[in-house]
Amino acid sequence: MPKLILEKHFIRLANKLIKKAPEIDDKLSSVLALLEKEPFSPSLRTHPLSGKLKGKYACSLTYDLRIIFKLTGDSVHILDIGTHDEVY
């Protein structure tokens, strides 16, 4: 099972997001748990990114919220969270 590593930038943004929309907290927890178990689970809609984000992946948290992460060895580094326009 991959190890989940939450970057400081992600933690800061996630805390702001949860403060604005507390209902996201449970969904975020379940998505992070699934990312740790199976980063390419069909329910996450994980896809590789291109351009300046090449080598990274995005998965869906909600209709408009995305989580950006990269895979290194046996680790999943969670890098960013935000709306589609904010993270791309």
C-alpha cells in the first residue's frame, strides 16, 4: 500500500476549504483514504496531467474540486487542492 504524504501547501488549502465548506471534510477524508489504498480507483477519475504539471495526476473530490498529486516509489504526495481553474 502506498504511503500518503500531505504537503504543507495542500494542508493549508484544505483547512481553508473545510473552514468555508465544512461538509467537504468527510468527503475529503474518504478520498484521501482511497488515494492511499488505490490511487487509480475508477471512482476517483484519476488522470495524468500535461504541460507544466506533466508527471503529476489529478483526481476528483467533487464536481469542481480537484486534488493534484504525484507518485514517487511507494508514496503518494498530495500537492494541491482547489477548483478546476485554481489548480490547472
